[in-house]
Amino acid sequence: MGGVRGAARGICVAVVMLCCAAAALADDTGDLEPGWREAVLELTVNGALSGDNFLVLRDVGGGLWLAESDFARLRLHIPHVSPHTTGAGRYFPLAAISGVKVFYDDARAAASITASPAAFESTNVNFAGGQRPPLSRGATGAFLNYEISGQRGQYSAADVASLYTELGFFSPAGVLMNTAVDMATQGTYTLVRLETTFTHDFPDSLQTLRLGDTISVPGSWAQAVRFGGLQWGSNYGIRPDLVTTPLLAASGAAVVPSTVEVFVNGKAVGVSEVPAGPFVVNQVPALTGSGEVNIVVRNALGQAQIISVPFYSAAVMLQPGLSLYDIDVGALREDFGLSSNNYGPLLGSATWRRGLTSTLTGETHAEAVRQGPYAAGINVAQALDHWAVVTADFAFGGQPANAGLVANPGLIANPGSVANASLSASPQLPAVFAPQASSGTYEALGIQHVDRHLSLVLQAQHASLGFRDVGDVGGVPQPTQRFLAQAGWNMGRMGSVQAAFVSQKNSNDAHQQAIGLTYQVSAGRGSLSVSASRTTGETQDNSLYLFYTLPLGSRRNTSTSVRYDSQQPAPKAALVQSLQQSLPLGAGDGYLLAAGTDGSYNAEYTRRTDALTVDVAAARYLDMSAQRAAVNGGLILLGGELRAIRTVNDSFAMVDVGGIPGMTVYFNNQPVGRTDEHGLALVPTVLSFQVNRVSIDPLQLPLDATASDTQVQFVPPYRSGTLVHLPVKRVRSGIFKLRRTDGSVVPAGAVVRFVGEEFPVGLEGLTYITNYDHGTTGEAHWTGGHCRFRLPPPPAGEPQPDMGVIACRSAP
């Protein structure tokens, strides 16, 4: 009877629960109109499975309604119709989207949706930039470059001896450099400081601060001058991987999930997977000039569609919103190369350039010298569709009446050239150029087009007689008129042709015109170049050059040239034959032997070692001959090591290979040296701000060494040394046999715990361990027992010693 009453109670409870569930269901579906119903379906969109947990509504006609959040989940546009609202949220009908079809599979509780690409939200595909290591922290050290040279000649003032030095100190705070030249000429000795500059880069903001001697930033229309003071501005050279020109964008549509491949002028840029629907490939870096972006959309069946978009890109253009600026404040440098500390009037200069749109870039620039020339102006660069870029300049400038005549501050010159150092200053100017109060305007207009076959540059500029800028201090004003036309045509196998025409009118009404034509073509295994030019005006000249080069190997070539120049004394024409071998990347020899029918000759031999370069030469031209010898090289102090090295032209690196000697170190897959007895190798030249890679051959590692990676990528700072550590370490190992105190061997399969690691025990108690660097204790464990042992220090000089039998004592 109790069982019957219990069963009755159970039935009552079940009925009550069913009633509650029915009531709850009635509450949930009470919002649905008669004939509507809910369902949980597995959805497939354009053949791609999207999931099986979609709670949907079916209307009276069987139409499918999706929740608002599920439209975003499927990347479908939400239709602009009134929703159906329930307690679970808002639902919209798929039928309201044009072209959408739904097929039901009630047996599987599934539905298949077919939609056109326009029904989907757009997908963005980005191919700009890539992962790169952060800028390496600069080490602390110094370097010294030197060039000792002597020349003797059979003409006036030809005997010269000189020493050029460049001393640099680097640290995480920046780089301090000083250059100087000592010269001895005909009994006269001079020591001249050239430049002293401290440079600090700000990688996060892409800015650079310079204190000391530097060269001004003139903008697009002014002239650069040397000055001493402060320079602060943008420096996108810190991130050479960044693209500053306007980036390309192209769009397409995929009916089903597909693969998108992007090519710029036939060069692959990237590959990406896209879902069904429209997509936009944005931030595609463009090559300079005109070209075409091709987008190949390929689905799983191999069907492909190609989308082509033409473009034009030029270095003068900036991305929209991207800015460049520069501020220069200091004193003009006078008599550069002749005087160490001659500074003139104060200089102020500012430049700001910004990308206004994807096709328009603007610039403003202003500059002034105290009681001297001043100027301000603008520049705009406008892209014309996908064909060319037009640039326009307008500036206003002049000088006050009390501007004094000063020495030439020296426009951009090569500070590292001993020969140029003594030629930088200008001679005293005639009185006609004595500055007087003046003002005027400067206008320029240009157009540039470059593609794979045609290059075209047209420029016209005009400056009124009163116009001056800072570069005119103590010098000759800019030409009042100048016209330039350049054109090039690449004819493929037929060669290429370049033509140029320049016409210039100076402030003293002197005219000069020049026209030149060059043709280059491959001829057999060599190349042929023919150029002709004609100059008219105050100076008149006609010249013709024919040059044929034939390679004789990877580093050796021979050349034959015929030259004619009407400005040269007789003989005006000559045939010259030469044989040349260029220097290798590492140590080696190079030479040049040349002789002409006019009696000229040139003989030069160069020997490069790991520490220096020696060069000797003898030459004769017309009635002058000279002989020269030079030695150049460098010294570096890095990581406490002082080493001789070839001339440091950029940055350098000291590579530590875990203290292992005799390892070959590779720089960008090229061998550059072997590690010394301390496991260090010097890489004499690495590229600052660029991604550099050093590596080793793992097959050269000794048995007691391991490497978690055999290559390291790093980005060195400007003109600095970097310490690079390859993840290599010595791991000494050892073998021994474990025996218990009763003479029995530790059973095979036991586990030895030693220096935090576990090692298996083999037959006869044979055990192999690593990290055996000093004496210490260990334990052996096996089923039913364990024991402890102690290893003595390993013998010196043995990477894998055999320690014989080791006693293992039972542990309490």
C-alpha cells in the first residue's frame, strides 16, 4: 500500500511539473502571433556552415526571421523593415534582402541560405606593414675612422698630405660625432674642424634632435645651408618600412569564401582569406610611378576573377593626415673647410608638409637670416588621376638694405671628402653682387610622369630680380628663369633612350642652354651606351661619348670608350681601353688599368683586409700627372673590446655565440667572420634602422652546446654599436653507472633526478645526464625503492666525461 501511495505522489509531482513547464512555455511564446513558431536551426550560408545554435522564427508563410544579433554574426545587412519583437528580442525577415533564398531541411533541422555578395557587410583586408623587431637598445662605446693620404704631382700645388678623422661616441642617449682634417701643402700646415654634432632619435614619435653643425632643411624650393645650432624635426627614416606615400585601396566581391591575392605591377604583395561578400583591400603600398593593382579572387573550386585598378604614386605625396616638419635655429657656418669656428649671423627656418587628401599634399616654408635674406612660400603637389603629379611653388623673399656681405656659408657638400673640404668656400664676390634692399617673388610649375616604359619631367621656374632666399647670402642669386625637360623611353630589348633640355637665364642676363641625348642597349654579353650633348650661350661645348662594357666574371670587366669634347685642348678625341676588378664584400684585391690614345693613363690597386684598406694610384691627363697613396680604416671600442676594423660607414655589431670559438657568423646569409677565443665576432657594417639578421651553422656547434635558435634579427640605432647575443649555451654532459651499496645495479627504468631535471637509467645502471657543471647530489627512484648519490666535479677539458661506477646509497 505504501508503494502505491508513493507512486501516486510521484505522478502528482510530475503532473505539477508539466503544468509549470507548459505555463512557462506559454509565457515565452505568448508574444507570437497565431501561426508563428520558434525553431533552432543549423544554418549554412553560401555553402559555408555557420553553426547549429540559431534560434529563429518561422512566420505563417514559412519565411525565416533572424534575431538582430544573428545578422551581424552572419555578416548580413539588416533589412530596413519593421521588426517582429518578442521577449527574446527583435527579429527581421531574410526575405526583405534582395536576392536571398532559403532552402529548408526539416529532417535535419537545418536551413541553407543563398545570398548575393551585396547582401553581406564588407570585409577589410590590410597588406600594409609587417612585424619587425623593436629598435635595439644602443650600447656604449666609440669608433674612430681615419684616412691618411699623400699625393705628389707634376703640376703647381699638387703635393698634398692629409689626415681625415671621424670620431664618434655612442650610448643610449645618442651619438656625438666630430670630423676634422689635417692638411700639409707646400710647407703650410692646417688643422680644421669640420663638424661636431650630437644626434638623438625618438623612435616612438619618429623625430630626431640634432645639436651642433648640420645642414638646414630647405623645403621644396629654397636652398640648403650649413649652420651650427639646433635642428628638430620628423624623421621617417627611423622606420624605413613605413610607407609615407598615399596607400592604395581596391574593392571586389566574393560569392563564396575565397582567397584574395594582390599584385602591384606584377609583384606579389600579400594573400588573405575572405568570407563571402564584398571586400576592400586597403593600405596597399604602391611603387613609385604609374602602374596597376591586380586582385585575383580564387574560390575553393579554383574559379578565379581578376580585378584591376590603375594608380600613380610619387615620393612628393604624403598620406592623408601625415605630416613632416623641421625647425632649424642657429648661426650660419662660414668658410667651411677653411676655418674651424667661423659662424655668422643667426638663422631661423621652419618647414611643415602635410598630406591633405589622397591626391593633394601641401607645404609651407619660411626662413630668415638676421640682417640678411628672408623668404616664405608654399608648395602644392596634386596627383592627376592615375597618370602624373603636378607641383607648384610660390614664394616671396628679399633682403634689407643694411644686409652686409658675408662669406659663403657652404651649400650641401660632402663633409667626408678631403678634396671637397678645401674647395667649399667661395672667392670674394664682385661688387655687383653686394646686397642691396630688394624683394621679389619666385614661381615654379612642374609635372612628372613615370611608368614602366615612359618617364617625363617638365619644370619651369621664374624669380624676379629682387627675390632672395637664405642660400643667397654672399652668393649669386638664383636664376631668373629656368626651363627643364626630361624624357625617357624603355623599349625593352631594343634598349632605352633618354633626352634632356635645360635653358637658364641668370640675374646678369647671361643665357645658357644645354641639350643631351643618351641611348643604352645590351650588346651581346656586354652593354653599349652612346651619349651626345650640346651647350650654347656664354659657354659653348659639343661632346660625344661611346662606352662599351664587357663583363669577364662576377667582379672583373673590360671597357672601351671613345670620347670627343670640343672644350678640351688637342687632341679633342681619344680612345680609352680599361680593365677593372672590383673589390669583394670581404677581404680581397681590386684594380683598374686604363690607357688612352691621347697619352692619358690611370693605374690603381686596392687591397682590403679585415682592418683597413690600402690604395695606390698613378694617373696622367693632358700634360699633368700625379701619384697618390692612401690608407683608411677604423677602430672601435665596444663591450670592453678595442678592435681594428674597416671604415665604419654606418652601424656595426658584436655577436656573442655563447663563448664558443671558431664559429662562422653569417650576416644576411653571407659569412662575415669567425668567433675569437671568447666566442665573439665582429660584423663591421650593419644597416641602422633596418632589420638585420645574423646566424650560425648549427652543424658547427660542439657536442656540449645547444641553441634554442640559430639566428637573431635586430634593428640597430643610428651610427652605433650593438651587442647581439645568439641563444647558444654550453651544456656539459656525463655518463656513469649507478650501483647500490650491496653491489647490485640500479634497475633499468629507474628515474634519476639531477639539477632539477629527470633522466632515465638504462641497462647495467648506465645513466646519461646534462648540465653537469659542478659536483652535486642526485636521487634515483624506481618501483619499490630509491637511493641517493653524489657526483664529483667534472674533469676539466672533457665535454662528456665517463665517471665510471657511482655508489648510490639507500635513502631513509
